[in-house]
Amino acid sequence: MSEAIAIAAELRDGSGKGAARATRRAGKVPGVIYGDKKAAICIQMDPRVVWAQISKTGFFTQLFNVDLGKDGKHLCLARDVQMHPVTDQPIHVDFMRVSADHAIHVKVPVHFANELKSPGIKKGGVLNVELHEIEITCSPNDIPHEIVIDLTGLEIGSSVHLSDLKLPAGAKPYHVASGATVASIAAPTVARAETTETEAAG
């Protein structure tokens, strides 16, 4: 896990839809910081700052130090981003405060590597992904940006289970059984269809 990224923000007056619309008319992106048993605070940010961060991989697993200047800093994780349905620009960001002393739940995306080194895929097999992200419990300082699964050597019929993955020290799956299938290499669709037709004819 990389160090927390500092992003600048300012306190904003008021809450609710009306105040948020006024913030957007002023050229800022409204947001809120909540959690850690403290009162929620309304903030506003430069849209260029927000866009620069949400464009990066691992936005929701990256720690941020939201810097409010004289009003202090808040160690946070981004929990939600609302996008404009037409322009696809960010229009609201939710941040959740975290403490380095307390474990949190976070969903980590699953990515795959070395597909061309999988004999099963070379033979026309299909990668079936059952879990596109895995929710884990861990310290904020140990959050991985992604969980990478190496497909090297996997044949048709091979499966990767949650118990096969190497998670960061202290990290545990949350509400997912250790035997759950994350992904598998299935037979080619055409081959499966021919087998089904043969069985039906027989």
C-alpha cells in the first residue's frame, strides 16, 4: 500500500441539494467527510484535483489526507463518487475517515496476469470470473490497490479459489468463504455446445 495522497479541500457552508448545486455553480465539486465517530463535515474541491485522482487505478483503495488548511487534515478513503449522467464529470464525493489503529472493510478489485501463459486459454478456453472484487478486512495501511491472479500454467477446468490467493499480512476475507471460486478456465463455448448436442442425440 502506498502512502496517503494529500488533496486540498475547503469547508463549505450548508448541506443538502441546494447547497451542493450552489457549490457546483461556483465551479467546485461538493463532498462530505464522515465516520470515525465524528460529525460529518461538508467540503468542496477543485474539479481538476478530483478528476486527477478518480482517473487513477485504485481510487477506492487509496488513502487520502484531505487537507482543509487551518481546519485540519483528515485521513480518508473515498467511498462514493457521483458522476453527471451527460458530461460524466464528478459532481459529489463521499470520504470516510479511517484510523490506522482500526481495521476496516474494503472491496479490492481483482485483476489477471499472464493470460497468454495459460495453456487452457491458448487452447480456446474461456476465463470465467466469479468475483470481480473481494471484500477484505485489514488495517488502512495494508490495503492493496488490487489483487493480481497469475494465470500461468492453468489448463481448461482449472479453478482459482479464495484460499489460493496471497493477501496482505493481517488481511482476511469478509463475508466470503475461503473455498469460494474466484475464477476458472472453462472449455470453449463451441466445444461445450457440440458436447451438449451429442449428449442430446444419444
